[in-house]
Amino acid sequence: MYRTLLKPLMFRLQPERAHHLTLRLFNLALSLPGGAAIFRWLYQYRHPNLERSLFGLHFNNPVGLAAGFDKDGKHYRSMAHLGFGFIEVGTVTPRPQGGNPQPRLFRLPADEGLINRMGFNNDGVDALVNRLKRYGKPPGLILGGNIGKNKDTPNEEAVNDYVYCFEALFPYVDYFVVNVSSPNTPNLRDLQDKEPLARLLNHLQQLNAARPAPKPILLKIAPDLTNGQLDDILDIVAETGIAGLIATNTTISREGLQTAAQTVEQIGAGGLSGRPVGQRATEVIRYLSTQSGGAVKIIGVGGIHSAADAREKLDAGACLVQVYSALVYEGPGLVRQINEGLAQG
């Protein structure tokens, strides 16, 4: 139904508007008598082979919703009906910010990809915390919090932004993701350099260790890092003792696209996601897993449009996977399709 009816209609709309309209229609359907039960019956899938224990947490299945889809915690309870094993809210910043000017989200249908330059648009962490307090967490759902810095915060003071978000969200999420890899906040990726990144993560880990029950902290990295930079990341993981990595964020590369070069050039700057980043994300996962001897726990994300794509990430060394852009092209049945495929081995 999605691919034949809803998708063609939504693709007539500007992508960001289509995103919000789809969520409004979804929430409306859930509010109808029996709506939530129907969605659970259609899309949720349980099987013992899918269960995972990782980071001291129990996941009903290994398929998660990546950060960016629900920045402000407005839809995680609704999205849980689609069968995700875990959902990541954010990226959230200490203060609200509007993000970059629209349009800032673009489809590349020929490549089944998206380009976005959203710019961490969000209502601020305090608004997110208020929603998490009010809505609570569905039973069995693992909830992650993806944290970043405000655009106007200098990199020299960035640690303060991450600390503010960490402390505000700590009671309400099961794990944290430090996002220093978005290409859409000026100079943010400079925080991936070895010295500032180690300083940031060590500081968060010190705060974490002081808690009675520390929570897993993961780092989300870019697909555009060199092998030397990935080696630095592995050194930092060992030094700081963080729980693992999310590989990868969007790419600034435009190589190998089927979309006309002129169209891509007109779109301009932004991070590319979907199928075009899939191969590189897998390469990064495999390199990190091989170089660490499988010691580093990795959540694989990028270009996962099928169970075969998810299996490729897992075979490369990922323990869990996340999807986002593929939902635009494949629809809500993707999560169940992946889980059914993985359950069969």
C-alpha cells in the first residue's frame, strides 16, 4: 500500500513537508479504534533469534530507528508500533535552534538517497526532557539519546553543550550517542580530531562513572574518515572506555551517483544518506571490527534497504543496525521485512 499509493503522493510534496504529513497521518491512524493493534499486528515481529544483549541492555530485535527522524521525541511512542527494537531521539542541543533555511531536505530517487542540511533543528533538550517525562517509554523499547552542540557554541566550549544534554537526558534514556560527525553544523567535524574528541569523551565518561548506574556512551562517526583517522578513533575508544561506535553518519561525497550531476550541484551542500552510503558504511564497519579484533561494539547504519543489506552490516562486524532514509523509499514494512529475514539466519 505504501509503495503503490502513499509514496507516489508523498513524492509530489517537498520532502520535509511530506515527512511531517506522513507522521500526522500515521498518528491519526493510531488514534482510531483498534488502529494501534492493527499496526502492531502488521509490523511487529518477535523471534528468539532476534534478541540481543548488548551494552548491558536487552534488545527485542537488532533493528533500530536512527537519530534525525524524531529529533524532539514527538513520535517515538508511535514509531514503536512499527516493530523497532530501539529508537534514538535527537540530535538535540542545549538551546532550541531553527536549523538551516528551507529547503534543506532533498530526494535522489534514481539513487534511493537523500541529501539533508537540516542543521540540528530542534526544540532544545529541555523540551525533549519534558516530553519524555510526560509520555514515558513503551515497555520493552530501548531508547537512545543523540546529543550535539548548538551552532553558535565555539568548539572550544562544545564540551559544555554535550555535558548539559547528557545530564538533562540521563534519567530518561537507556544510552547516549555523541554526534560530532554531522556535516551540517559548521566546524563540528573538527571535534573528531583525536585531541578534542578524547577530551570530550573522557569528560563525559567521568560524569558517567560518578553515577550509581552508568549508561552506555557511543560515538557516531562520519564515513569520510581515512583509515588513519579510524585508527585514531579506535585508540580513543580504548582510552576512554566508551561502549562503542555508530558507523556511519551521512557522507559529503557525491561519487557514483546516478542522479544528473547538474541536479546534484543545484541541491548544494549537505549530508548524503541512503543506498549511496551503504558500501562505504560497510567498509568502515569492517575496518573497525577487523582492526579491533571484534572488540569494539558497532551499530551499523547507512544504506540498509533490505534484510540482505542488514545482514551485510552484521557480517562486517556490526552488532545492531539502524534505518532512516530507507523508510522513505521502502515504507513502514521494512522493519518487519528485515527482522523476518534475519530470524531465518
